[in-house]
Amino acid sequence: MFLKTLVGIISLGVFATAIAQTDVSGTWMLNGPGTESEVLLTEEGKRLQGDYDLLVDDPSLYCTPASSSRIWANPGAPIKIEQTATSILISYELFDLRREIPLGDESTLTDQPSTQNLNGTFFGEMGSSFASYEGERLIIESRNHGYGYIRTSRGIPQVPGTIAIEVLEVEGDTLQITHTYTDETIFEKPLVLEYFFKRSDETELNVYDCTEANYNWFDELNAN
């Protein structure tokens, strides 16, 4: 009996430790520019990039997210992550975006985007996502993207067939996200981005309430 009890206590301890290691909950702020792998576009990718005009085509000009990578990498905008037994909830202050991602496998995917703003407008540019835990990592996979841009300053495109994998890991007060984009139609090899975030004491996000008139893309571009 003692041995069974001891094994049970150890098992519970291991389970609790695993949960703690995958705890990404909290409010986070981008900490530094991050890294980016070499960008190798196919001819189709180059065509899409060549058709891009920053002053006209940047979705941010119209309060629309260009991609999940663009939103993660926005300086000065807090991001709040909440974990439940069935989903991951990510609130981005930028554009008042709310992303609800079911825990499970690809069978949980739907045609509906996982992200909407406070007005209930859905954004396909962020994709349809599902999440799962793998050891100390939280993994988010997104598909069914709307046309958008992984990097708006250079017009690096994403298309409906693009698959994005976000791997979230926490060490101390640092959140690291490794974001991998794959799509043989536009990339000769996967594009890998890394972001680092520091934990914030803030618990509530401000309402961004974006309008075309109050979005200053030029200042943000220079800040990057």
C-alpha cells in the first residue's frame, strides 16, 4: 500500500511539473527584434512579392492583421495568453484581436478563422488553428490562411496553402516562439522566425480601437 501511495505521489508530482513547464499563461511584451532564417522564394513567391506595394497593400493600413507573425512581432503591444482545459485564448492589444484555439488535432479545424476582433470580424489572415502539448512545449498549427504577408516591410507572402507552426516555450520570465512557415508554392525551404517576450505585470489590455486615421505605419516601420 505504501509503495502504491508513493508511486501515486510521484506520478502526481511529475504531472504537476509537466503542467508548470508548459504554462504560457500571462501577459507578454516583445523583447528585441528576434531572428529570421534566409528567405528563399520560388518564382511564384517572387511574383507575389513583386506585386506588393507597401504604401497601398499593407493590410495594417486598414486595421487588418497581415499574418500571425506580423501580430506577434509588433513592438510595444502586450499579448495576453490564457489556457483552459479545452483551448488556448490569445488576446492581442493590436487591432483588438482575440484568437481562440482548440486543443486537439487537425480534426478540430474548421473553415472559420480562429481570430476575430472585438466587433466580431473574423480574419482569415491569421489562419484556422489547433494546439497541442508536447513535453515542455505548446504547439499551434495553422492552416486555411487568407492571403497576407509574413513580413509587411518586404512583402513576404502567405497564401491559402501555407502552413504555420508556432512552438511556444517558457524559461523563467522569457517566452520564446519559434514560428515556421512551409509552402512549396512560395518557399524553396521553410521560413523560420524566432521571437522573444518578457513577462509583463499588466493583467488587462487597453482597447486599441483602430481606425485607418490613427494607424501610423511609418513610425512603426522605422521603429523596426
